[in-house]
Amino acid sequence: MRNRSVLFIGALPPPITGQSVACKALYDDFKNKNYDVYCINLSKDSLVSGVNSFGRIFEVGRIFIKIVSHIRGKDLVYFTPAESIAGNLKDIMVYLLLFLYGKLPLTFIHMHGGEGMKHILSDKHPILEKINSFFIKKLAGVIVLGNRLVSIYEPYLSKDKINIVNNFATAESFITYTELRNKNRSYDIIRILYLSNLIESKGYNDLLDAYFLLNESYRNNLEINFAGSFESEHQKREFLKKIENISNIKYHGVVKGKEKRKLFSQSDVFCLPTYYPYEGQPISILEAYAAGCSVITTEHSGIYDIFTPEVNGLSVRKRKPVDIKDALLKLFEDKLLLRKFSIVNARTARTSYRLEHHLSQLRRIFNL
């Protein structure tokens, strides 16, 4: 019996994003299971969404050529759609090729975001909605990250074709029980971590503004670490200028492996006050759980599928640095609350957000 043949159309690192990390995990699983996999990598050099250069237009053209060249004989097509308008125009062409070659009934799309697709399929874009719905109705199925994102596809697919698979925490994020016992022992200083791409709508400047809203006595007992990639060199320079003379705020650049694990394991609080338009279910929040961090975040996209206020941490309103300031003050004043969040999150990650559980759910959906 021949091995199953898979056409994998998704974004692999670099750059490092939640989507590319998740795609890489599934792609590696296909390879480890000895499936015949051909990958068409959708990654871009820039974090800016959309088709924003002639080089990118040329690259999109190459994607179409690769699909036509490798689509024959495939038993399964895995595809991660975009959430910007320009990206969706590219996706429509991908759908068209899959339709013409009779592969839509073998295609699963994996929605790693959510908010952007809600906008595309809304009555604000009736033509795009009509075209997308034509293709979506012919798919083998769709995978979303949580219950809050199911409604995006309910008008087009029966419930048995809409699959929920939560994201996962990367293996290196899990701390040991000894490390968990020793966490939050330094009651004098609270260590805050922001680890995500430094995109304005991810809220990194809101965290920095919250720091400046605190009284000096509290600021002196905070340590804030930022890690991730900026959208542009200009934004990076502006941010570094704001923090250049503040010894307890550091920017670490893009981190991975041991350096990333160290930042998570030494942090008390993970802060992601996001309103990013293409947000789904941030892997970074689940990694924070695995590292025993309390979490400060927003009610946005699929986050509340994995986060419960006052159980996993504290919720803040979008674009409200004052809310972040108040959340930090609450944790300063109640270290037992900080400890409670830490223990709950570490246990939750161990029981619910392991990579193997994530992959086993996907294998079941693909019938592999």
C-alpha cells in the first residue's frame, strides 16, 4: 500500500509567528509518519499583512505554478487561508485551482486566526463573501481554534465539518515541578514578559504606557522583558528610544530555544493586551501557562476559549493602559492571587495543551 500523499499549503518559519510554529509542528508530524508531503511555503519576509510589493506578487505567482505542478495524485490538501483582503484574493485563486483539479472535496482549511475572516465573510464585502462561500461549501472540512470561531463557518458547512482543535504550548515552554514551586518566591519584584511580534495592535506600547502610569515605588519593583520582531526598523528605533535609560526594561530581540525558555521560566506575569485584527488563539499565552505565568490579556478573537478572567489571570480592555496598570497593582497587592494563577495555569497546560494532543486531534480529522 502506497503512503498517503499530501499537498501542504501553509506558512513555515521564518518569520516566527504562532501560525508558522503550528504549521511546522504539523508538517514535521506528516514527515515523521512517512507521508509523501509536498510543501508550498506561504511565509513572507515581512510581518505586514497583504500583498505589498512586486516581489510578493511574483512569489504569489510562483505559488500558483507550484500548486498546478504538484496537485495531481494528492489524497489530502492542507491549506491555511489568509485574513487580509489582499491575502484572500490570493486564496480565491488557490481555491479555484483546487476546484478545477477536483481537489476541494479533499481539502481541509485550518483557520489560525479568526477576526480577519469574520470581516471578509461579513456583509461589508458581499462579493468576497459570495465567492468564498462557493468554495468553502465544497471543502472536506475546516479547522478552527475554539468555540468562539465556529460561527464564522456555520452558514456554509454542516457542524460535522467544522472541527475545533486548540493550539498548544511548545515543548520547551513547560517548566519542571521544582521550577514551579520556586516561582513567585521573590515577592519584592514582579517580572513581566511580553513575548510576541511587536506589532502595534498586539499592545506592546500599551504595556509600556502602563509602566509609566505607575508610581515610582511600583516601577522600581517591576522588571519588564520584551521579545519578538518589529514590523519595521523605524518602529524598533522608536521603541528603543523610549526605554534607553530604563534599566529594568529590556528588549531581547527574537528569542527561541533556551533563551526563550529562560525568559518564560523567570517571569511571573505574561502580558498580551492584543487587539490584533488577525488574532486567533495565541500560542504565546499557552506557553505562558506551561511556564506557570499569570496572564494579563484582552477579550479578543478566540482568546476567551482558553482564558477565563480571575482563573488564569486578569482581563483588560483593549487600548487601555490604565487597565494594565490596575491589573499590575492588583497583583502587587495580592501575591497569593499571583501564586494561584501560576499553579492553575501550569496544571492546565499539562493536561490540555500538549503538542501530542493537538497532533492526535488533527490526525483523527484527516483520518490518518
